[in-house]
Amino acid sequence: MTRKSLWLFSILLITLTGCPSKEKKKDTYMDQLWREGYGFNNPNADRRKEGLAPVDMDGSVHRK
């Protein structure tokens, strides 16, 4: 390998290893309780009775 190709390979390797992975957001204990319907002004208790998917604290529909 020439110096230039070795340098480019090093930059590429550093760039690829530094890219963030698309990991799922880890649920906290409070997030789990919220989806189960606990909490003040929580719409999930009624949503669960109606068979709808629970919403997260930010209002988006929870996806498994």
C-alpha cells in the first residue's frame, strides 16, 4: 500500500467506527408504567380498554 491509500484507509476506518448505531431507546421504569396507564392525566388507561396502542410520554404511539 502506498502512503496515500493507507492514509485514506485510516480515515475511512475512523469515520465508520465513529458513526452512531441505530439502537432502540431503552425504556425506563417510568416509561413502562406510563404505557400501562399509571400517572396523572394518562390517556393509556382508556386506550388499553379500547384495545388501542398506548402512547409514549411525548404523545407518539408506542411501537414495539
